[in-house]
Amino acid sequence: MASFYLSVNFLALVVSASSVKTSKGQMPNVGFVFTNFLAHKGYYLNVTTVGTELVQDSFECVFKCLEKDSCLSFNLADLDDNINNLLCELLPSDHYTHSDKFITNHLWYHHSIAGVNN
């Protein structure tokens, strides 16, 4: 649970390796994803989700978001269920494009990709 409360912002780097069959045979396909997520404590982006997951910490939610092409940000909340589950809402938007839906809610953390001015 400590990583949920201590994670103000963090970087996520995902390296994936696979092979792609082409007319020239098997070619390595290596991909990199680098994202700097910024946490907004006490904020919730009230938009329709593209997925909801139960996770153990904020890093797991980051990777769920990175796995889904349509995910641009996420909301994260402690379920207070005595087994340390967190509710991770994957979102197709962020607070930059939907600032009118960016509301205060002390139960949530909204995580968005940091802008150039952050």
C-alpha cells in the first residue's frame, strides 16, 4: 500500500521483444514505451472508462494503461477491502482535454502523462 501513497510521479519504461514473420523470414520486433505519469492527489477525471482493473499498486495500473492503446490516463483509489486492492480505471482521455470533468475527490488519485509544462 505504501507505493500508492508515496507515488507522486514516476516513469514507466516498457521493453517488449517479439519476432515478426516477413517475406525475408523472422525479423526481431523490439518496442520501447516511455511515459512520465504525474499523480494528482485528491482528483478524479469523470469520463467513461476503457477498462477497470483491481491492482496491488500504482505501478501495476501504469502497466495496464500502457498495454491498452486507447488509455491516456487513469484514476486510482484504495478500496479499503482489507486485502490492499486498488481500483484502477483506465481512461481514453486526460485532464488537459477534459478539464471540465476534472473534479476534486479525496478518495482518488488521477494519473496523467506529464505535459511539457509540468
